Amino acid sequence: MKKNVMVIGAGGVGSVAVHKCAQHNEVLGDICIASRTVAKCEKIIDSVHRKNNLQDKTKKLYAKQLDASKSENVVKLIEETNSAIVINVGSTFVNMPIMDACLEAGVAYIDTSVQEDLDVINIAYPWYAKFEWIRKPLFKEKELTAILSVGFDPGVVNAYCAYALKHEFDKINVIDILDVNAGDHGQFFATNFDPEVNFREIFETVGYWEERQWKECEHHTKSMSYQFPMVGEHKLYLMGHDEVHSLSVNLDVDTVRFWMGFGDHYINCFNVLENIGLLSHETVKTAEGLEVVPLKVVKACLPDPASLAPGYTGKTCIGNRITGEKDGKEKEIFIYNICDHQQCYNEVESQAISYTAGVPAVAAAILVANGTWDVKTMKNVEELDPDPFLDLLNEIGLPTAIKIQKTM
């Protein structure tokens, strides 16, 4: 059994991951939380103790300073902490240095989203081929486990596809991943995770897999409405997203698309920021001679996503509308999770967006630690047995529901 975990990243998702690791430290051992800013790590540790979430109090929970952009720093800390599993919930811009450090140090690697290039917008599809997948032969050669993009979307939604193929369908034709946040944080305008990453994924050209080919369109040009369980009808917009890339390669499926809900107010604010150039990642010079990146200035002005948690109300609903064939008949299901913002805050002092991203990464770490998912190579979630993963999520806070839409 693999022991001792390092969580890299002290944002909203990192906080959830540490809380959940602490709740299951009888399996995961000592927990180190590492970030550029130790004070943020210490604040999370205080939260864990405040909520009494450290299950085995004989195990250590501690913080370390880390600049994860340099692999040698990560290797040194892995060795110093005797970590066996690294959960990377930091910036997506440093996935590759952390992954390379895990290869060098000989430990398991887990992340929640694909690497992004800070200087490149609209990288060609599919993204995975440019980054993580390049290291796949090395993980196989060294017999090290890497579980990629195991947040909720991507992550749990990938497992939903694998579960549907295993239990509900003989053949899947269309996967539509639907994500709506029906909660209210009370702020005039805010993003639920890192604004820089959030805005980039929205304003980039939309890529989707349809009729077995890549197609593109401009953002917010394709939309639909959907009646969700519990949270009602919401308008959704077609977006490019990580899981579309791996699902289109790893599953024999005609169409994979990702849709996210946005209210009119959010769209209006976003359009203003974009149209006046405040979402640009290119450096500009102020009248005083200061060089600034507009997108980073906007990020600095917006509320910290972690600060939204105390007053957040309402629920999220994320799931897959899947159509295909079973026993020669057409079938459609919606497989999904409902997550309540206030319940998340009561348990781990975080909002549901962070909760749904952080809990699955810890579930994956538990399955790697106990050997169930210690596959000794690199895998995306849909390539793994979904049953133990979804069963564990049912136990630790993210239950799955299935609604049969139709059979013909």
C-alpha cells in the first residue's frame, strides 16, 4: 500500500483535497500541503482542525513552501517528505514540471485538468497530445501510475461514460456533458475557480467532436436549454473542454460535446471585459509606464474564489446525457450528481465548485494507495474501472444518480 500524500496547490480545490485527505489519512498517511505561499497552506490546515476532519490524529498534516514551476524543487520536496502520491491541484500551467518530478522521484501522479501553455491561446486540438500523453511511455517504462484529469469535469464525467458503456449500453453514440451552477454567491461578478483559467477556457475557440470529426465555432454561438433534475431549466453554451479530447480518442463514439450554463448577467459582464480588451494576456503599458497584463489585473480585482464559500447557496448539477443502443433498442440516460453549496461549506468550508473538483482527486488517490487503481502506467479516467471510483464517491460526498430518459 502506498503511503504519504503531497497536495500541491492551496486554492479552493486544494483546500477541499486536504480536508478529504485528512478524513481518510488512515489510508493516505501523512499529508503535506505545498504552495508558493505557506500562509495559505496554514490557513487550510487551521480549517481542517476547526472542522475536526483529521481522522487519524497520529498522522502528520503540515505545510511546505514550493515553487512547482521547477521540477528539481518538486523532486527535492517529494524526497524530503517521503511522499508516495502527488495530487496536483495547483495551476494548470505547471502540470508538466510536477509530472516530470514524479517520474524522476518514482511516485504516483494525479491531476485534475490538462496542462495549459501560458503564452498560447487556441492551441490545436487535441490538447492532450501536446502535453501529458507525451510522457505516457515513460510512466509505462518506469511502472509508475499517473491518473489524468480526475476532477469532476473532467474526471467523474469520464467515469460516467465508462460506467454507461459497462452497464447501460452496448454502444454509445452521443455524449453531451452538461454543467450548471444554480447557486448564488451574492457577488456582483465572480468566477468559481481561478479567473485566469476560467476566462481562457471561455474565450478560446470552441472545439467539439461531432460525427467523428473535430469542429470549431466561436464562443457563445451555440446554445440549448435543458431541464435538470432538482435545479430546473437552464440555458447552456457549447464550450471546448478537456474531457472532449480524451473521450473522443479512448471511446468509440460519434459525438462528444461539453455544455456549460451561464446566466445573462455573467455573459454581459464577460462581453464587456472582452470587448474593451481586459481579457487579453498580452502586456500593455499604462500612461505611467507600468507594464501590466490586463487579464491578470482583472484576476487581481475579482474576489478570490475560495472567499465565496461562506455565503454561497443553491446547488450544482453536472452530468452526462448519453444516447446509444441497448439490446437493439435506442436508449438515452442522464447520469449526474447534485451538490449543495451550503452542505459543502458545513463540511469543509468550501463551495460546491471546489468540492466537486477536489473530492474526486482524493478518491483516485485512495484507490491508488490501496492498489485498486495503481495501474503502473498513465491513464485517463474513462480507461479505468468506474465501479470502485463511483462507489467510493457515493460514500465520501458525491453520489451518482441515473435518470432513464427514453428507450425505444
